[in-house]
Amino acid sequence: MLNREGLEMTPTQLADSLEGGENIQVLDVRAAHRLAAGTVEAPNFVNETGSTIMSLEDPTQVGIDPATRVAVVCGHGNASLRVASFLTAKGFNALSLRGGVAAWMDMLRQRQLPAPAGFDRLVQFDRIGKGSLGYLIVRGDEALAVDPSRDWQAWAAAAEDAGARLIGVADTHVHADYISGGPALSAALGVPYYLHPGDAVYPYDETPGVIEFTPVADGDVIQVGGSAVTVRHTPGHTLGSVCFMLGDEAVLTGDFLFVGSIGRPDLAGRTEAWTGDLWASLNAARDTWPRGAVIYPAHYGTDAERNPDLSVGRTLEDLLASNHAMQITDEAEFRALVNAGVSTPPEAYRTIKAINVGLAVVTAKQAEVLEAGKNECALG
């Protein structure tokens, strides 16, 4: 058995290197058909199968630069460990990604956002493997978790670090691309789980869900340390999609509105009806939301949507100038945009929706397979 000592790096260490600007090479040793489970995106990306690279006398033949550090990646960190050992013996500075792509997909990065007036802290949780975002809102000694992933412990730990206790958990909608940690976190702490009733059903056949939740509706207020988090019902991506407004300075928009796109309305097969809902929601946002409010979504598509500090969020004014869907003023043109942008969603989304309303249960391994790959929640 190989000694892992000195041959591994954690997903967090790799992310630190990439975000810090290191010109680190990423060598993915999985077979090509495995890449759909997700990849580590980095400069100088090289993909080869483990069997091929292990047989080479000169690894530079596949483009590896001996002068640049190499992060070797596989599914779970076992084959990559052997390759890293092989490369190290050849004189390369190589490390295996501990836990592989499976661990990379689960990793969270915390980014401190400017706190809106009336709040003390706003944290963005960036699950970079999926392009998914969640949030923690803090005021005084109270905190609200929004759109937590399966690794909900990160939200609880961040609240504790802020000297606050979680007084509630909220999902902007029932997610299709990842399993929510909301119900589990709510149950673990004995706090409310906030959800719009429109999403407490399985949307494909309207079977009622069996999760326990505290219903919210448009205009409702969730108090966090005496400050108001206001609910705005924005159906279209889902029937129960909501946004959370933090005064006039920030809106957590879930999958309703992204920096570069909008949430697709076709996931449940009712594209025509939900497109009308989405059109009405976009018009309401354009007409009534503060132009200076920063839009913080639950997903992003590419790094082009990031700010210089790597956070994701732009003012509504910026989106009105750059987001094509937000610039359309004719409903027929908007429907044409939607029809041109929809595509067949991943089959796993049906199962994830069922899990998130309590109608199915899976193992951790099954969850890993279901959640594999980038989100496909935006209109293409």
C-alpha cells in the first residue's frame, strides 16, 4: 500500500492554489466517459487515462511541464495517488487530490459579502464543483441559513464562528440539481424550515411531499435579530420559487435570477405555463425592486460571473444592462428566448426533487452519483 504522506493535497488546498493564481497543472487520470461526473477546472488542463500515463517513460509526452506543480485527479483519490507516486519518482512535483472529484464536488468556499444595512454579516457559500451558492444571514446573535447543501454543518459552524445561533433554515425553492440540507439542519436544531407551499409537492405528478416546513408567502417577514428578511414570491423556475430581500441593498434570488441568465422554466414539463409565471416575476422585479440592490443567486455558469474578489453578485442595475433576458420587454420575444434555450434536463433531477420533498431516500454514495456535474438550472 502506498504511503499517502507527502503525496496528497486536499480540495481546499487545491482551491487555495487556483484562487491564489498559482499556475498549477491539473492532470485528470479518469477515462473520458467519467468526466461527466464533474471536473476540476484549471489552467493547463490535461486529461489522460491512468493506464496510459502509468506506462509512459516520459510524462512530458502528454504535455506535463516538469517545472510546474501537478495536481493529479481521479474519482476518489486512489488511482491518482498511484500516478502521483509515479510522477514523483520521475522527478515531478506531483500531489494527488485527496478524495478525488467526489470530494471536490462537495467542497465549500466561504466568502464574506458586504453586510446590508441592518445586518452584521452576509456569507456566501460557494460550492465551486457544482457552481452552486448558499448564504448565511447574521444579525446580532441570530442567523438564518439559506439554500444549504447536504454538508449543512458548514452553515452551523459559520453561525457559531459569528457568535450567533441559527434560528431558521430557508430554501428559495426545492432544488433539482442537489440534495438540500435544509430539512436535516432544521430537524437537527429544532428550528423552522421555511418553504413556499407551491414547492412542497413533487412537480412531475403533483404528489404531496412529506417534509415538515413552515410556509412562507409573498410579503412575509422572517425576523433575524430584529431585522427583516422579506419574502418575494417569484414563480417561474418552480411554482414556489421565492427570493429573500435584505432591505434595499441585497436580494437572495435562488434560481429565479442569475448574473448571466434566468432560471429555466421547463424542469417539470410545463414550460408554457411556467414561462408566463417567469415573465410576470421578471416584470415585477424590474418594476418594483431597488435598482441598487445586489442580486445574489443560487448558481452561476462560468467564472465570468464572478467579481474580482471571487464572489458572485451584481446590482439589479448592472443586470438590466447586461443580462439579455432582463432587457426583453415583449412577451412573445421572451417566450421565443425560452423556447430556444430549453434542453433536456438531467434524468437525476427527477430523483433529487423527490428526495427534497421527502418522497425518496438515498445513501451517501447514491447522492454523490445524483449530484455529479455542474448545475443545469439556467436557461441555456
